[in-house]
Amino acid sequence: MEEQAARTAAARGHRVLEPLHSLVYFAGEAESAFVATGLDRGRMCYFASRAAPFGPVGPGAVAATFNVFNPDLIAEYLPRAWTLATPADILAARADAAGLALRRLLGDELADSAAVTELAGLVREAAEAAPVEGRALFAAHADLPWPADPLQQLWHGASLLREFRGDGHVAILLGHRLSGLAALVTHTATGRGFTVDTAKKRRGWSDEQWTGAVTELTERGVLDGTGALTEEGRAERDAIEAETDAVTSAPWLRIGIDKSARIQELGAIFSKRVVAEGAYPPGLFATGR
């Protein structure tokens, strides 16, 4: 596979696998499982479950790797979560919940099909071909044992590739001098993500903090006076996506064009099914990294 083909495969692979990863953040099975471990309902479940591969880490490491959340928001839930449940128990609950949610959304016939086992194996091969250098969140997830159940294995592999891309994306953003908040503002301005109000609420930023980031980006020429991306800003966002594809192309390059294409084919089938079956609230799906 040529380098450009690998970059294209990285982008397409992300699009088809992201729904299979992100569903655990919305599935009722997940929150119920996390609450059963002792966690509080709501955002604590998200922060603790995604950070659990690090162990009982503090809010600083989570803010650094999750990137777009207000650190003060994270500090409301961590490290308190670790006094309520152990990371090991949370991780076990997460894997079980992911498998149950996928089975419900795919249906037994598809969930037990040879195609699931095939996709799980291909995704595992891609994830194990991904280098860990400079990718803290991916590396923490990569240290976890692979589940035996094909559905859980599929979810775990999709999650690994998602965190691999996310770590690379954060590095690219830093190279463009964009903080987590500034990155969120510019992503929202593309019209392909959250609305401004939803972004503030879900990521924990105040009106004043958001306005400050908008002012800075306007002074830099990234946004215009209305808060929309300038031509320079649009070009920068396009460059960020292209550079993210480049730094996340390694596993796709290593598994080759045929296996990459098969992941895209099967991943698209399963992702369309889970979205159609209501895995996500209406109008809300995979709007951040």
C-alpha cells in the first residue's frame, strides 16, 4: 500500500469504526454496569471508564490526554471515582457492557456471525500494528488484555484505533498552537461538530472562557468577526485533518490495502446498524475525538 492510500484508509477506517467504539458512552448497559461498581451516574462514568486503563490517575493526566475538556470539570469526578470503584472493576464492567450493547444493537444473528469474528480479527491485527510512541492514552489501552468474546474484542480493537488516532490528533493540534479549548472552538466552527451551546455544556467551558478563546482566534485570523472560520482558518482545519490522517496511517500501511478495505466494508455495515438501532441520541454522534 502506498503512503497516500494508507492515509485515506486511516480516515475511512476511523469513520466506520468510531460508531462501534463510542456507543459505550451512550449505552444504558454501560451506565448500569458502572453504577453497579459503585460509581455515580452521569459524567463520572465517562471520565472514570475511559481513564481507568491508566489506573487511579489524577485529573491532570486525564485533562492532558482527553484534551478538549475543562480540567475543572474533570476534577469534579477524579480522583473521587477511585474511592468508589477500582479501575480493574470499572474496566471489567466496561468490556461486559460493550459486548451486551453491541449484541442488542446488532441482533443475535449478526452478533454471532462469522463477519463479526472476521472484523474483530482484522481490527485486532491493525491495532497491534500501531506504534505506541508518544501516544499515552492508546498505550494504556494497549496494555490491557484482549477479551476472548468476539464482540468485546471488536469493541476493544475499535477503541484502540480510536485512541491511537486521538493521541495523534492532539499532537497535531499542539503543532498548530491550538489548545484543547481552541481546538474545540474551531471544530465547532466547521459546522461538523457540536453547536456552541452543546460544546460548552458537554466539555465544561464557561461563556467567559469560550469568548476568550474566540477573541484569541479572531486576533490570529482563524475566525472572523462573526465567529466563523476565515479562509485561513478553514485551510488550517483541513490541514489538521490531513496531518492527522498522516500520523495515524501506520497500522493501515502495515496491514495492507485488502485488509484495510475489508475493515471499511464490514465496519460500515455494523456501524450503520448500530446507528439505525438507536445507539446515539438523535442528531448526536461521534462529534469529537
